[in-house]
Amino acid sequence: MKNPHDIILRPVLTEASYDGIAKKDYTFEVAVKANKTEIKQAIETIFDVKVERVNTLRQTGKVKRMGLHSGRRAEVKKAYVKLTENSKPIAFFEGMAE
């Protein structure tokens, strides 16, 4: 298995993600090549919780221009993680759901 910290890159902290914390819904930015099973195992290993389901979203990078030069922003993959009812909440997000 890959290192769990290479799969889970960072939490996504937005207004919409704050609303889900009270319902044990968390959002993370993950490695683009990671699949749902790897994401589930990584979350359970890092935070010692039980995951009910994982939904993923892949965003392709926007094309940006500056004069004649054009480039592309990086591609991002997000994982929406729902914990089971009897699972403890993730300690990192404690106090953010108020």
C-alpha cells in the first residue's frame, strides 16, 4: 500500500465544507491517481475513524493566458468522505463546525 500521507494531500476548508463537519462529512484534496479504496484506507489509517463512503470529484486545470503565452493550472482531485454514525469525529476539524 502507498503511504497514506501521499494520498491525502490537504483538507479543503471552505464555507460549504464547514457546513458538512457537523454531519461528519469532510472534504480533502487527494492525489489525482488515488482511487476510492485507497482514499478510504488512508483516512481510516491517519485519523483512526470508520468511513462509510467516499465520493470523488476531478477538476481539470483551467487554461490561463498572459499575453501570447498560455499555460494550464494543475489538475485537482477532491474526496468527499462520510463517516459512520458510531465513528468519532476527526480531531483536526474540532471547533470548526460552530
